[in-house]
Amino acid sequence: MKKSTQRKIIVYLVVIIALIVIMFPIYYAITMSTLSLRQSYSYPPRFIPSVHAAQNYKTAWNTVNMGRLILNSSYISVVVSVAKISLSILAAFAFTYFGDFKGKFFFFGAILITHMLPLPVRIIPTYELMKAFDWVNSYRALTIPFFASATGTLLFRQLFLTVPTSLSDAARIDGAGPMRFLTSILIPLSRTNIGALFLIEFTYMWNEYLWPMIITNTPDMRVVQIGVKMLLASEAAAAEWNVIMAGTIIAMIPPLVILLVFQGTLLRGFALKEEK
Amino acid sequence: MQTRFTNRFLPYLLLSPSVAIVVIFLVIPTIQSLYLSFFRISPFGDRKIYVGLSNFSKLFESEAYWNSLIITLIFALAVVAIGISLAVVLASFLNLKLRGMTTVRVLMIWTYAISPALAGTIWALMFDPSSGPLVYIVRQLFGVRLNWMMSGNIALVAIIIAASWKMLGYNIIFFLAGLQMIPDELLEAASIDGASPVRRFFRITLPLLSPTTFFLLIMNTLYAFFQVFGLIDVMTRGGPGDATEVLIYKLYRDGFVTMDTGYASAQSVVLFVFVAILTVLQFKYAERRVFYG
């Protein structure tokens, strides 16, 4: 056998084994969501799907009012993504097209510092602040504190720096103001990055757990992640894994769909930023 | 340098929303964390008593805190090492121009979309002591009955596996993006010169990927410190005993369950020192890169 064929076989073998190992938990979760309670506790465990999916998904959906939770999660994820993208485009525009205005580097540092302050280092005062604003258990508390994005600002700044100067010169000669230039030239040019950033921020917000858990306290304000935890915790005696997995699958679908839609964008968006 | 629009107020106006958010929700609360760490809340919760550094001395005299610190370091080290080394090997295979790789790529990066909490739920099922498939497989192969609800070590291994698995998609995405930057000619030239694939990987691919690797080291460390709360809360809640009580979980317990505000704030300050060190490293060694998180 030729050496290159041998190598190909090794590569495929490793990839297939890795794929099985990585995908098995998902496969098993899906299988579990189709079993009856009795089947779910059989020993040895059952690895082949059964026919009880509809029942399990219905139970999961109704037990924790999944419709409402999905609505909440979708709302906060979309609002935060859109706000983060908008604010960071505005900030990046200010940093790239207005020369060295007074305080520029101070403000740049101020936005970058976001990286240094993840929620846990300021969680108690932030919670107290929400109480002071009377925002506890509200959409405002779930969204507004997340609006600043150092990542987005850096990403768009880097992109704007690579835009040919001729474009902004032409815009100026045509008498277009800065905002006009931003909306009709820069934003359309940033589509790939906007897509990549939307995927990142939506997923980030959808998967947020600690803050929603602390800041909300009524069932109608809960988010999907907490819903799955409620399914897990609500069974006093033993976990009803079939129902819990049905809930888990429901909860992971929205970011997965967005990943599938934007995954090309993601790779290209990242590749782009490497140019400097 | 880009063309300048001359407008005296516009840049400030454009920056004001971002800066306002950062100041109100990030900078001020962080300073307050530091401030609160010097106080103790009176038993009735109505008064703050200045106690100097006693929250910090209590912290570093506490065996439970040291335990938590050591567990966090073991956990972070394992998650970072496993996640990154697996991802770099897999990504370099996925990057080969072979049939079917594009499809496989999509399947391998999708753990990125799964939250730590959901990853924890799925792995709690895998490790279920009575009927979990992993427990079953290990019992068939080695005759050992794993029970992560009884054994702290097994629980720690379980959360390490779950956390690394969840991060694999993210790491593979970044390595794939990094690999796209390596010119094909370079690897081809090395190949013509007779370098074996393994040698090419260690001598060319790995060194050229080092900015990506470094970036991922930082991001994975941050993840292991801060983002795993949901995973732990779903799987072990810090148990059994305090075998998996990582710093972030301990902070939550002391701050929001036992409501020891000053003590928890001191823990926040310690965490801040960790992040500050990481951030400085990040800017020092990888200043031209964009960070996602």
C-alpha cells in the first residue's frame, strides 16, 4: 500500500474515533429523550431510540413553561447582541475616523477594561445596584449591564482600519457627512463581522446562567438554562432523565441553528481580523 | 491612518453609550467590591462595620478557601491542557483537504453552541451512578463501579471531562482560523524536503499557531475560572463534600447563600487579581489580536 494512502486511512480513523467520542453524549441525550421512564432506567442502558419522544418533549415543555422561557432567552439574546454590535460600531467609528481627539486613549482604555472585569469580580455590588435601580427581576437587569463590548469595538476598529482611504475621501468630496459614510459604506462593508459577532454574542447571552439565576426570582422571568436546571432539580426521588434530556435538547437548538447559519461567517470573520 | 472627519462633538457622542455602560455597570461596581471587602455586615444586615483587612486574613487562614483554590487550579490546568491539545490535533486533521472534512468540521465545532449548564446536564446523565452509559462501559471493561456522588476524585474528573468537551468546539474554531493563515506552500515545501507529517506538525504548524495557542490558553483559563458556574451548579454543586467547590462556586455560596458580603467581596478582589494578571499577559504577548468572550 502506498504511504499516502496509509496516512489517509490513519487520518480518517482518528477523525472518526474523535467524532464518535465527541458526538456520543449528544447521541445518547437524543436517544434518552425518546425513551419511556422505565426504559430510561434499564440496565444495561438502552442505546437505541424508542417511541416516547412526543410525550417527553410535551412533559418537559409544560413542566417548566418552556414557551415563556424560550421567549425570555430569545428576547434578551437578541437585544444584547444588537445593542453590543451597535454600540461597538459607534465606538470603533469614533476611534478610527476622528483623528486624535482629546481623551481618545483614555476612552479606548476604558472600553478595553471590560475584559478585566468579568461579572464575578463585581457581582455583589452589581446586584446591589440593580436593587437600587429597582431593576431586580426585569428585562433591563438581564440586558443593559451586558451592553458594552470590548471585543466588538476591537473587531470593528481593526476592520475599519483596513478600509481604503479612498472611500472616505470620496465620501467627503461628495459632501457626505460622517454618519452618512458610516451607514451607507462602513456598515455594509462589515456584514461578515456583524454576522460573526451576532453568533458569538447571541450564543453567549443564550448560555448565560449565573446572572439570570441571581437576578430573576419569578417563573415568568426565568431563562431556558435555568429551566433545565429546574427540570433536573424538580424530581425529588430520582432524575427523570428522559424528560430532562428532552428539555436539554430544546434548550440547545436555537444557538445551534444560529451556529449552522453563521458558521462560514465565523471562520471568515476570524480570518479577517488576522490581517493587520 | 484613516481620513479624518472634523467634528468636535461627534466622537464623544458616539462613545458615550459604551463609556456610560462601562462606568456604571463595570467600573463603579468593581471599585465597590474592593470597598466592601474592608467591611463586615452587622448580624441584622443593617450596618456596615469597618474591619480593615480582616476579611482577607480570614480568607487566607481558611482551609476551605485554600482547598477551593487548589481544586480550581487543578481543574483549570486539566481543562486547558486537555481542551487545547486535543483541539490542535483535531483541527490540523480537519484542515487537510480530504473528502468529507467540511461536514465533519461542522459536527466537531457544535459543542461551541452548547452552554456549560447543558453540557453539565448531559454529562451528569453519562455519569449517572445507576444507569449512566459511561459507568456501564467502565464496569464492563474494568469491573469498577464509578460513583461520582460518593467519590470526590471521580466528581472532579467528571467536571473536567464535561468542561473540556464543551470547550472543544470553541478551540477547534480558533485553530481552524489560525491554520487558514498558514500558507500551504510552506507545508508543501517541507513535505518535498522529506519532512514527515508529524515533524511538519511540530516544526511548522505548531510554532506558527503559537499566537492562537496563547490566545486560547488565556480564554480557556478564564473559562475554567468563571464560565463553569452553570456546569458545576448542575452537576455537583461543589460536592461531594467540597471536592469540586471551585472559587466561583464558593464565591456564590458565601455571597448569595450565606450572605457574607464582605467575605465574598474579598474573594471577588482575589479573582480580580487573577484576571488582571491574565489580562496583562494577554496584552503583553498578544497585543495585536482581538479577543472574544
